[in-house]
Amino acid sequence: MSRVIAAAWAACLSLALIAGPRAATAQSWNDARSRALAESATVRRVRQLADTGLKDYRAVAHGYVTFLAQLGEGLAEPPKVVKADELVNEIYWLAPNLSKQRIVGRRDTLLLPTDISYHRDHLGIVQNNFPAIIRLGDGDEVRDVPHPLSAAGLAAYDFAITDSLPLQLPGRTIVLYEVKVRPKDDRQPRIVGAVYIDRDDAQVVRMAFNFTRAAFLDNALEDLFVVIENGLIGARFWLPRRQEIEIRRGGTWLDYPVRGIIRGRWEIGDYAVNTGLTPAFFNGAEIVVAPRAVQDTFHFQGRILDSLPPDVRAVTDADIQKVREEARALVRAQALQRPQRFLLSASGASDFVRVDRAEGFAVGGGVATRFGGGADAAARARYGVDDRTAKASVQLGWQSPRAGVRLFAMRDYREAGDIRERSGLVNSIAAQELGADATDPYGVQAVGAGLDAAGLFGARWRFDLSLERQHALDLRARPQAGAYPRMLPATPLRAVRGALVVDRPTSLSLFGTEVRATGELRVSRLTTDDASAPIASTVARTFLALNVERPFERGRLVLRTSGGVVGGTGAVPAQELLYAGGPVSAPGYAFHSFASRAQVTQLAEWRLGIPAPAILLGRFGRVPGRATLAPFIQATFARPALDVDVAHPAGLYPSAGVALQPFFDLLRLQVARGLRHGEWQFNVDVSREFWGIL
């Protein structure tokens, strides 16, 4: 019942903050009214509720501490849960400022191998709206930041009343003032955000804030958001009701889009006030763990993943997003950014080492840096041992949260296919050892410019315009066993190339489905000086991909659709065609055995959990005793290009197979059969979610 009341209180407060009537005032920093309210709230905190008759209280806090990982360009895809802990804490407080928490129930689940351990204060709540000096992460993340409603804080911060928010309670209306807080010197360790104060008695009802860059003791920290909400207990006492914390860390040595996120979500209820607690009870550490015998008596219901709050998989929930936007509006952007530095740059491990039939063994790397004001630069290079050719690319850009521009130049190899059939790491091993190279590269020299935009219809937009020279590559390498297929017969030509790419990251849609969509529209003006095969053609090409997943109680349905069309005023060169064939685009058919002007492929897969051996991984946890079995059917429609020799006539090419995903679903072992002039295929790879880092 207490959780229902807590949820109702949180809903009422959230509605008041978001949609309630607001008497907005012009933002005036440090005017007499704002300073008077901040000073009254500071005095109220010092008295520690002594004049309200509150001597002590007990309560119960139920919460989740979750570690998530986020990968991919732009970090737009929702983060994946790596580890989730569900906790139940007994909460105690004694005037004037003694507090203690006792963890009486805890369970966790591990979805990916990790040795992460949380700071002790991440496993509990904040009971006093923070003391005069704010510390987080046991002092390893944030230390010695003055509270704005403290003697030091009154001198260190600016205050401005920006809104009044009526909060309807049984029998009366409480008016909250939203007071924006910003540091006088944003180069110092400070908070940035807002406090919500009861107009009548200066009690702090809510706090929502971020920190300046100078407050972080760990250079890997990107952001640290805190939201604390109090509820009215016994119609007299403002005590903790709901709390959130979100800690974001990025890589510190490699310019690859990866982020680790720690999220804490707490609801506090079951209050009992003035119960007769004694000071001796509060001896020792503030947060302690009850003996195992006590924890074993606490019984959780259902699976922890089923009980996770619905927003835990979101990139950022609405409250945290609001804190972020307000913090960026109150101080200079530089005060919130990580230090600028040179980093190793790569789009994945294959940028450092790879093997394919065009280059053989190739090594490379790159560097990147970010300047002030959103400017950045990156350069990458690679050298192939067998083709004895250096490849390189450089890029200069400027990026804001909503838009960006780029200038680029490259001398590199580009893939002809739209659908990747293997991860880079697995393809290098297969190409080196078996001659099974699932790439179709051709050479490109290009200069161009690009525009980026985000937020329009919930998608990311990318437009590139480039001047290019394209050419075919020679077969240079030899595998340890087997033989490589022939190289793509690319046509040597000059191109003016315009490409618009739209990417809508995974998001929740109708009936609980998870939907991701991407599309590309490309127009190229192609010419050549080759008198034996002259080309003067405009080629238009479009490709769309849609991924829909729907979780059910006993499994998950995965639907994957992709396809496109290509046409032109003249000949269409091989590098502009649509290709299918391989374990992803057409299982059971040879790699790129379909070269088409029009093509569609549809996958339907059902994933269900099955028992599997549990394996101990030492400090990295334990492999759960489950794996995923995924039977699937797939059909590919292809209409071959008239000027390319293709062994398959136009029509539908069905496939059927089954995949096994063991070891946290990190691996995928797949066997499939092409049902129309196809073959048996067996494929081993990592999960597609991690191809970007390989």
C-alpha cells in the first residue's frame, strides 16, 4: 500500500511540475525575493526540523541500482542492461542529523560479464537533502561541493525564482517556488539546477541538479544527475519519497562511442515517526548490510528484470533530460564538458587490424581531438601488407546538440553491399584461415562536405555531397586454406554523389513493440573517360531497413525487413547494385549471389529461453543457466540486373534455419538451408549488437 501512496505522490508532484498552472516571472538573479527565500530555506535546514516536533523516523526504501552500457555512433541506441540489483533498505533518522540504513534484501542479475562494484552510497538514499558539503561515490566521484542552501552556498551561487507551482493536497493547497541555482564561478566545483521550496515554511520539497566539470574527480565522468523528491508525512513533515541518480562515464583513451551508465531509482514509504530511537543505534557506518540470515528471510516476487521500472532501458528519462537541458541553459557549455584531449580514433577493432582479400593483412589507427565550441578533428590511416597501399581519411567538423557540419577527404576502400554479413573480427579470421571473405570492396578517392541534424521526427539525418573517383581492386591476398572469390567488377568512373541517410534509433511503439528504422536515398552523376565503355548516367538508389521486436512472456518475436531499388538514365555500375546472400541477408545462399536492381528480404524469428550450463567467471560473475534458441524463416525476392551474370533467375528465395545464442547471448551459432537452389550454411559470430566495436 505504501508503494501505491508513494507512486501517487510522485505522480501528483510530477504533474504539478510539468503541467500545473504556472505563474511565471521574469528571471531576475539575486533579486530580494529570491535571496530571501534561499536564506529562509538555509535557516530551515540548519534547524533540522526541530521545531516541527519530529524527533525520529523509520521507513523502508525499495530501489534498483542498474548498470547499463551504450554503444554506437551518436550513442542514440538505448543502453543495454548489464547488471541489475534490487534492494530493500530499512531507513532510520534521529534529530538533529543522525541517519542509518540497513540493507535487508538484495538480489541481482547479470546479463553480460562484468566486475563492476558500486560505491556504498549508491546502495542507499539521501536522507537530509545532502549536508552542507555534497559528496558522492564515497568521495571518489564528487567531493567538497557546497550545498546552495548552506552558509557557504549563499555566497557561492546565484538564485532566481522562475515559477510558482500549486500542489493540491487534501484540504489545502501548497505553493512551491521553483528556484534556479547557478554558480557565480562555473570553473569551481558547484551544482547547477533547481530547488523547489514550500513558500509558507521554506521546506525543500524537491532538488534536481547536475554538476560542473570542476566538481568531478574522475575524468571519465560525463554527467552526474540527481533528483530528490520529498513527500508530506502526517501532514507536517517533508521526508524522502522518491530519488533518482544517473552517473555517466565515457571512454578516456579511445575515441569510440561507448558509455557506461549507473542508474539508481528509489521509492521510500512505510513511515513511522517518533518511535524512540536512541543515539547508540547509529554507531558505526551509515549504510550497513544485514546478516545473510536476515536477507534470506526477505522474499522478492517475480524476476528482477520483469520488475525493473519501465524507463530504466530508456536513454534518459524525462526528469533527467529536463535537468540536463536546464543545466546547459544556466552555465557556459564548457563548464559541463569533459576536458579536451587527443584520443586514439577508430570505428571498431578492425580499424587497427584486419584481413581481407583486397589488402591481405592490414594495420592502422587514428587520432581525434575536440576543440572548444563544438569543433573536432579526426584522422585515420591504414596500410595493407599484400596490396602495399596506404589508405587514409581526415575530417573537420563542428557539432551542436541538434546540428553539425563536416568537411572530409578520403582515399580508402568502400563496401558495395548495404547489409553486413559478419562482424569485422570474425570475417578477418574466416578470410585468413578459410578464404571466406564476406566483403566486396572497391576503391574510392573523395572530397566532400556533410550536414547532420537530430530531433526531426525523432530521427538523425545525415546528408553528404562529395566528388569522387571510383575503381575496381585487384585480388592480392592468399588464405591459409581454400580460395578467395573474385573481386567486385567495379567500373572505373568519376562521380558527383549526394546521399541522405535517415536513422531512427530503437524506440517503443504500438503494442509494446521496439522499432528501429533506417533509410538511404542516393543520387550519383557518373562519368568516365574510358572510350571502350563510356558512361554518362544519373543513378538513383534507395534502401530501407526496418527492425521490429516484440517481447512476450515466453519469448521474443523478431521481424527484420530490408530492401531497395536502383535505376538510372544509363548503365548502372556494379558498385551501385543491391546485393544479398549470406547469413544475414539470405541465409543458405552464397555470399552476394544476388546482384539486383530491386530486392526485398524478410526475416521472422522466434527467440525463447532454454536451460544451459551455468559457468563461473571469477570476478566477472557467472554465466546464467540459460541460452536462447531462435528458429527462423526468411525469404528474399531478387530481380537480377540485366547486365550482370547472376546464377539465380528473378523470384522468391526462401530459407529456414535455427540459431543458438549462449553465453549471455553474446554468441550466435546458426545453421540454415536455402530452399531454392540453396545450400546448407553454418555460421558462428558474435551478437549483431556488438558488431560495431569489432
